[in-house]
Amino acid sequence: MATLKEVQTKIVSVKKTKQITKAMNMVATSRLRGAQTTMEAFRPYAEKFSEVLGNIADKAGDDASPLLTPREEVNKINIVLMTSDRGLCGGFNFNLIEAAEKLMNEKVSQGIDVSFTNFGKKGRDWCRNNKQQINKEYLNVVGGKFGFNVASTSGQELIDGFLDGTYDEVYVVFANFQGMAAQPPVVKQLLPIPVIETAEADTDDTSYIAEHIIEPSPDELLNEMLPKNIFIQIYNGLLETSTSEHAARMKAMDNATKACNDMIDNLTLAYNKARQAAITMELMDIVGGAEALKG
């Protein structure tokens, strides 16, 4: 049985750990508010952009842009893996890496070469440990403050690689923020750009279907808008992943704080039992000594 000093030392240690987890929970909560506000403000823009782009794509020719044309034979793909730079966020990074690994294994089984573009140290470290080819890495982006220029720079490099034949398809793996309890990984094809579905009109006769007046021609406008769509998809993925990371860390630190409380309760109970046993032993020694003196 542990001595009183040992139990007391453990209680002090757990209390200090609780202070750290509680502070990290508060920091994650504060950062989550800002990230969630930015993400929710950008979502309507991304959705409307895709809607307008789908409307224009319907009017353009089948060969309006090489970014829309699938390759006859796919030999090389690139996976954009978005993870966090730091840990202590539960299974957040594990789920993202697992989704990317599943996609990689599926493509490798088809004889396709796979390379990675990493956002975040956790995904980068996994690629290094598993000896995967890394084309580009962007660190200290997810979870912090970043601008649209990060998405446009990385997106343009992906577009250039697709056009010059470095890879035939590009996929992105990011976390979709659905709430505090759910941030599931999402695998989405970036290049070639899949068919963009326009919003379905309501069956009600009073519904309004937007008709866009296009100047210049749909083909020319599409060539300008398609690269921007790639940038928007990457930026939206970064916002979703960043918000999801803060939510996952907040939940993990909350669970850790509750675990510390449970440990403190159990250790306090053990301390009281040890103290009671020590007092009982002292009383027995006193009684035994008194009886000996009487004898």
C-alpha cells in the first residue's frame, strides 16, 4: 500500500495536470469561436460560387478547360492531407491519416503512384515515417491565422502539376466540421474538377431559376473561374479542418479535466484510507504499550 507521502505527491501532481488541461480547454474554446465565425461566413460564398460555376459549365463546351477533362489513363495521383501541427486533440489526426491511408492503399492496389502535399506536421511526420513521397509541405497553417494567399499559392502549384503531367488526379483529405461532437474526415477530388451540380429548382411554379448573363463567352469565363474554384475548395478545407481541430482539442481537454477530477477523488479516498490505517496502527501501539506497562 502506498505511503501517505506518495499519495499526497500524486494528488498534487494530478492537480497541476488539471490546471494545464483546463487552461488548454479555455484557449481552444477561445480560438474555436474565431475559427468557427470565419468558416461559417465563408461557407455561403463557396456554395454560391459552385452554383454559379455549375450554371456556366452547363453553357460551355465539353472541352472548355483542361481542368475538366479526365485523363484516359491515371498513373500518378497527389493527395492533399490536412492535419494539425500539434497533438492533444484526441483521434482527430488519426482519423484524417486513416482516411488518407485508405485512399492511398486503394490507388496503390491499382498500380498508381501516390504522392502527398501536407498541411500540418502530423500528416508530414506520418508520411516520413512510412517513407511516402512528399511533394510540398505547409506547416503552422492549420489551427492558426492564415489568409487566402496560402490556398491560392498551393492551389496554383497543384494546377501546374496537373497540367504538366506530374500527376493525373488530385484529392484532398480534410475534416468536415459538423459540430462539437463530430468532425468526420472527407475525401474529395480536386483535379480534374468533377461535374459541378447546380442547385435543383423547386417544383413550385413560383420558384425562380437564376439566369446569368455571361460576358465574355462561357468558355473564357470558365477558364478564369475554374482555378479560383480550386483555391476556394482548398481554403474552405483549411477553414473546416482548423475549426475541427479546435473543437476536437477542446473536447479532449474537457475529457482530460474530468479524468483528473476522477483521479483526484480516487487518490483522496486512498489517502484517507491510508491515514486511517496509520492512525489505527498508532492507537494499537499505544494500547499495546499501556498494557505492557500494566503488566
